[in-house]
Amino acid sequence: MWTSEGNHHFVFDRFYNQFLIRKRWDVPYSRTAQMLKETCNCDDKRIGKERISVFVVKQFDKKKMTTIKKN
């Protein structure tokens, strides 16, 4: 995963096979890709000489963490 020009980029194949499957994700590959496109407005792009499929999503805003002091 990397961020450039205000967008996050990630290789979907690697994300699905090395992360989601290990977390026992049971939604099929194509349905998961469709869910990302519909929910997060991801675009699918081909990059590099090997034409790797990369998903691109607008950069997320960081949430500020608030801490509560205990007395």
C-alpha cells in the first residue's frame, strides 16, 4: 500500500489473499472487489510494465484520538 496525490493505492490480490483470507473472510473474491467499489468508491487501475491491478481510493482523513484522564 502507498499514498500519492491524495489517493491510497493497494494491490487487491495481495490484500485479499494475504490479509482477508487469513482473517477467515468468507465473501468471494469478485464480490469483495465489488463491495469495495460500491462502498469506498474504489477505482481499479493497471500500473507498471506487468500491468498489476491496483485499487485506488481517496485518502482517508485521520481520526483524532481523544484520551480521557483518569483521576
